[in-house]
Amino acid sequence: MNVLGLIFKVVLLGLSGKSFAIAFLPPNPPTQKKLRVNFFEVYTPYIVITLTSIFWAIMSLDALATALNSGLQVVSASSTDVVGAYICPSRTSNKAGDFRDLSTSLALLFQAALLTISAVGRLWCYRTLGKQFRFEVSLQDKHRLVTSGPYAFVRHPSYLMLYGSYIGSVGMMLAKGAWMRECFLQTFGETFMRVIGGEQRLGALLNHSAMDYAMFSLFSAWVVAIIYCERSLVARSLSEDEVLKNEFGKEWIEYARRVPWRFLPFVY
């Protein structure tokens, strides 16, 4: 990878990390007037901080691995083997050249674009709702029913943007050229599937490093957390609709008639 390619990927990773943070960090402080108190409401602050920190760490390690790999290619292939064994153990267990897969791909570019668009969409929602935008289900003083901006198309546009962030975050780990995929998930996943399919014995998994297991576990936990958040959004949207209907009555009913879609126009 040349210098321009390296800079482009590092910028892409930084933009992805920032976009994910914008989508997940609350624009306003938590309110004391919570109308729904459940597991998701109580632990949301901890969940978003944890997810944001982990994603930033993965993007940073991807950038570091790509930079080291590019620099080491200039020095010597033997140096690539030595350092690569620590930052990319799965690939360096084969040929030295296998470590040189950390370039920007179209898939990686698409996922970064999805994260960026989702962040811009969230910012639009933040600006439209202003101080009324909270991560908790609540009504503020002098609360009004907002039906303009993105809320003129769907009733919960910020959740649609979160779905984009969910998909984009997983895609940034699975796309060709991603550090997580090229250095850990691909080879470990291939071995895992061969064991499940009976092509290899269970002992084949012991050939992988502790780092392989750690990253595979981290990715699995990430997917589980994302699925939990996704399911919570559906339940939360129903709660919000109920609260707004009770508060605004006919005004909300008329709004729901004009905008019948919760997340995606003409779909749901």
C-alpha cells in the first residue's frame, strides 16, 4: 500500500469512529422525568459508552496495523513476519505476504459511507428535536409534537439511522481489508466452520492463538449487543408512540395517519 492509500484508509477509519460516536452519544444530558424505567433505560449510558469505546479501539488498532504493515513492507519482509505475528497472528501463520491484505476495499468504503450518512441523519434529528431529544422516554416542559424535518417522513427517523450505524459497525469489521477480518475472523472462522462441518477435528481450533479467541469472542459479543439494541429499539418506539398519543391525543392520531411508517417509508 502506498502512502496515499495508507492516509486514505486511516482517514476512513477515523471518520467511521467519529460517525459511530455521533450516532451513539447523547446530545443532551439525561432527564429526571423518565416515563419508562426498564433495563434498557437504566443501562443505556453504560452500553453506549462501552460500545463507542470498543469501536474506537478497533478502528485505532486497524489504523495502527495498516500503518505498521505499510512501513514494514518498505523495510523488509522478515520484519513483517516478526511484528505481524503480534498484530496479525492468523495471517502470519501462513505466508508473509498474507499480512498485506489491509488495504481499502469497496466494501470497506461502503460501510464507512453508511456510518457517515447515519451520523448525519442522527445530527438532523438532534437539530430538529433540539432539547427534546433524549435517550430516555420522557416528556419535557412545554413539550411539543415535532412533525417537521426527518419526522415528516417517518415517526422514528433517529432509529433508522441507528440501524445504519449497527450495520455499518459490523461491516467495518467484516469488510475485505478490515484488520478484524483479515487478521482474526477469516482464518479462525474458516477453521471453526470446518470443525462444525466435520472436515476437521476439534483439536484444529487449538492451533489458533489466544488473541484469535479473544477477537472472535469480542466480535461475537458485539453482534449480540447490537441485536439486543436493535430489538430494544422496536419496543422503545412502541412506548414512545403510546406516550405521545396519550399526551397529544388527536394531534398525534392525525400525525400518525399522515405518517404511518415508524422507521422506513412504505416498508415499516
